[in-house]
Amino acid sequence: MTDSNVPMIFGLMIVFEVLATACMCLRFCSKRVTHARWFPDDYFLILSWVVGTIAIGIALWMTRYGLGHRREWITTLHMGEQLKHYGPATTFASFTARWISMLSFFVTLLRLVSKAWKKAILWFFMTSCVVSYFAATILQSFYVCGVSDLVSKDRCVPEHYVNAYALYVSIYGSIVDFTFTLVPTIVIWRLQMRPLEKVAIACAMSTGILAGIVSIVKIVKNHELLYEDNRDPFTAGVVSTLASVEVSCTITATSIPFFRPLIRRITGKDSSYHSGGGVVSKQQEAGNGVSVLEVGTGQQGPNYFGR
């Protein structure tokens, strides 16, 4: 049995952070190439990346005080106090980055669908997810009895209640990840496009499933941390790593679908092109991005790629 998973923490956090950063930069390069406008989901995405990067920095710094090590490795009282003191900061940053990245994804979906009832469903799940994650962020970071010293004993919440709620929020978020990564695919499949294009775009837009898979693994390890390992720093390091990877996967998944205008420009294809039965003009690219005309209606479909 290994006594430290610090190399794994550094490796996974840095690799996925670099991947997310690269994908996000390519997303905005694509917008610059097409002179596309910025929307709220773009700003939310940048904010989630900033907060997620801060969470990674805190977690990596905490490894010097025991995060990712077995309890026996923590030999001084100072190390234990530092780990306990900065633990809530890591939790706060990780949860905050998570719900902001989900908010960015939902805002993008709201612009993808057009029917009122679909928007109402998205608004419901977006609001419930964000509120649930925000409440879990505050509770786990500041109000856990015996864990946080920021509130008095008469105002704190028993740890078993907070743990149960945090697990519920994680499970709910995982279900939402899997469910709503399929929504763009369903919408795209109804548009007038070449079958190969449909498959490529659907695959790009469904990469958010990876975030759902990471979320499931995190739920299992978080259950071990809270109910079996009694907040062992070794398991806490695994949970912190998975939380970081989850945010990075969400950022990556919400960035990849916007590469299309940049790829077309790099490959030398004309910016005015036909897609199935619809025409995408250079003016459309410069406005809301790459659009597709609905079959037989003469109306523009969802503005999604490159915007």
C-alpha cells in the first residue's frame, strides 16, 4: 500500500488544467477569428477557470502539510493545523468552480434551444443545480461542526447532515451531467446537415459525459472519505484531485464544440459555405457564429459553434 499519492495529485491536476486551458484558449481564438460576440457563458467559463486554478494552487500547496499522505506522515501539530485551516478554502474554491462551470454550460444550452417549454426545463435544472451547489459550498466550507472554526458551536451544522447533503448534491450534479450532454445532440440531429458532420458535432458536444464519469468516481471516493476513512488526508487528496479534474473536464467539454470556425479557417475552407440545405454566410459568422438553416423553413437554427 502506497504511503503517498502526491505524484498522482500533481500529475492529474496539472495535465487536465493544461488541457482545459488550451481548449478554452482555442475557443476564444475561434471567436476572435470569426469576430463573434461574447456572451455571459463565456465570462462564466473564464471565471470558473480562474477559481478552479486557485483551487488547484491551494491543493498543491497543501501537499506539503499532509494532503495526499497517510496520517502517519503528519508528524507535527503545525502540519495538522495548517491542513485543517486551509481545507475549507480548497473545498470552497472547488465547489465554486464546479457550479460556475455548470452555469456556463446551462447558459449555452439556453441559447441553443428555442421553445419556451425547453427553456423552462433548463431554467429549472440550472437554478436547482446552482442553488444546491452554492448551499453545499457554504455548508462544507464554513458551517461543519468540529471541522470549521469560523462559526460558533451553536450555529454550526452537525457533520453527518452536511456530508449527506454534499453527497446528494454530487449525485444530482452527476445525473444532470449525463442528461444534459445529450440535449445538444438531439437538437443537432434534427438539423439539415451532412450525416458525417452531425456525428462529428454530436461527439464534440457530448464530451461532457467525461465530467459525469469523473463525478461518479468522486462520489465513491467522497463517501469513503466522509464515512469510512474519517477524513484521511490520503483519501482527501484523491477527492481534491477528482474535483479539479471534474471542473477541467467541464471546461474542456464546453470549449471543444466551438472549434469549428477555427478549424475551417486553418484548413483553408471558405467562411461562406453550404451545410446540408442551409447556407452559412460570412456575415452570420461575424454576428452570432456558425448557424445552420432549418430544413425547409428558411429559418436559422441554433447558434452554437463559434457563435
